[in-house]
Amino acid sequence: MHSYYNKKDTDFDFAGVDAAAEYIGLNLRKWGRVDVRQYKEKFGTVRVYCSLGIYMWHQLFWPGYVCNQYPYKWIWVADVYFPKWVFHLINKVLLPYHRWLYRLLYQRAIVKWPHLREEILCSADWPEVFKGD
């Protein structure tokens, strides 16, 4: 694996690491409505900060955003007053799908950037997902 502090290694593919992070983060948001807060290259590794499952209606409409989007105040009202047990039921269906999508996108990123396999996998937020259900 690449060492970020190795100054002699000038031909490392930082652009590929950043592209892999963007590929995973954007596709998690697009296809799974996963709450991806940030994706980036950091110290030569892929970082995708996300939460699997939903805990607010806001996460379905604007995944990755912390604040409610004006003028859609009704979503904020629903987040505050809606019974939380409903999210528990929704997550029984949604969490297996999120785990499947998370695993799939990491596998596809490794296929696209095989020379960066260790850099893609070493800082995954949910490494237990790779072990299967």
C-alpha cells in the first residue's frame, strides 16, 4: 500500500483515489439515497463518510445535506412529529439494500481501479459489510 509520507513516491495516482471516492459517494447518493456526508481522498486513501439506513425523511429527499431545504418546511415538521418506529420498519427493508449497494460500489471501484485496491478498502466506513450478511 502507498505511504502518504513517502516523498520519493511521486508517481502515485492521487487523481485515481479521488475519482474512486467520488464514484462511490455519488452513486451511493444517487442509487441508494444513502446519507453520504463527504467523500474525498485523504492521505492517499478513499474516504466516504456515510450512514446506512434512514432516520429522517429529509435523508430520502436530500441525502448528504444536513439542513432542511427551504421552502420545504413540511419535511422538517414530518421529521420532528412523525413516529420514529416507522423508520425502524422502513430500515428492515432499506438496510439490506444499502449494504448490498455499498458492497457492489466498492467492488466496482476495485474493478475500475485495480491498482488502488488497498487504498480503496483500508478506510471504508463499514468494513463489516464486506464480510456478507
